[in-house]
Amino acid sequence: MSTSKEYLNFILEQLSGLDGITHKQMMGEYIIYFRGRIAAYLCDDRLLIKPVDAAVKMMPDARYEPPYDGAKDMLLCDNVDDRDFLTALFEAIYPELPEPKKKPSAKRK
């Protein structure tokens, strides 16, 4: 099962108070970026958050689940109906999110 457009639009609406939310589709699922950093995945209509310390502290009872077979576990966010919580969560995790990897520049001959 892949993530529905309705669920994507719902999550994007919940995060609409934040500047810098973007997304990219990958094989029927979505990566959610916050200010250019990967913050979450939408997989099978689930919001999965990078398991950085701030996220673990804000969601101490969250289950760890992989976004897809063979992937590292992420935190399942069950509190998607609370817009204020999601905004606070994304603000809290941002400083701990890894910087995007720089693409190697093409070498000239």
C-alpha cells in the first residue's frame, strides 16, 4: 500500500504553519523536508519521524517502525491531528537533523 494523496495533503496542511516544508515523492511514498533537511517519511499513510533525541523526548511512548523493508526504524507519530504538537515537534527536531549530503561536483578534464 502506498501513501494516499489525501494523507499527504492532510499532513502538509497540518504543517502549513512552518516555513520551509517541502516533499518529494519516491515510489509511491513521500519524504518530508524541513528547511532542506529530511525530517520525516510518509509511508503507508503513516507519519514516521527521524528518531533524533528531541523526537524521542517529545514522543516517549512512540513505536519504532521501519518506513519500508530493510530501512532503519523511525518513530511512528500517532498525534497527527494536533497541529500545534506537529509544529513544535518539527521545530524541536530541526537542529538535530543531519545536513543534506553535498553532491560531488563534476571534475573537469
